[in-house]
Amino acid sequence: MIKERIESWIRLMHHDKERSGIFITTNRSALEYLLDEESGFEMVLDLNSIPLYENISEETKIWQSRLIEYLDLVLRNTGPASNKNLLETPACKGCDTKVSLKLYLVPGRSPHDFFSRFVENKLHRNELTTERGVLKNTLIGLVG
């Protein structure tokens, strides 16, 4: 079942007009499958209590912008990036629901290079690997 989920993920990625290097799942088994299949993963972000905001404050907007900048930097560069400005999420009065986010880096492997090994159909694999972009790395995440 997990292998089929990953293949579906890849097919959706292949048809997406706006390419992304960040792939998020809520399925722990899918993440563990990818971690088991590839060596060299590196955890780059581990946030345990991100509030689900109803009204976004200016402080939250700044934090979100920093998060986006950090993720973009990690995807496009080969060197390490600091995440110290992201570790503390903005406070939120009345936000009882919180989620966690764990992000793992696959260094030196673009999303197409990384995911092409999981596609069994040779035609899809060839199409996937010919569409390389500017992303030097891949991020795999788990939201819980």
C-alpha cells in the first residue's frame, strides 16, 4: 500500500505545473518507507507545537515568511542553513489545536532524481528524470 501511495505522489508531482521540492505527508509509514529506502537523510526542522491560527498576526506573518525563505534556501543550496529563527513559533491566544512538523533533507538529490527511483514504469521514469529544475535538494516532511 505504501509503495502505491509513493507512486501516486510521484505521478501527481509529474503533472504539477508549479514544481516543488517539499513533499509532506501525514502518513508516518510513507515517511518511514522513504527513510528506509534512502541513506543520507538529515533532519533539518523539528517543530512540535505549531498552533493552527484563526487570525494571523503580524508576528505570525513574519515567522511564516522566515519559514518560506529557509525552505527555499535549503532546497536551492548545498551548504547548511540555520533554522534558529524558526524554532519558536509565535504565541497564539486561544489556539488549542497544534500540529508538529518534521522535515528531512535529501542533500544533493533533486526531487526528480530522488523520486524517479521509486517509479516502476520505465516511460514515467524517463519523463520524470528529464525534467530537472534548479532545486538541488529534496525535503520530505511529516505533519502530525
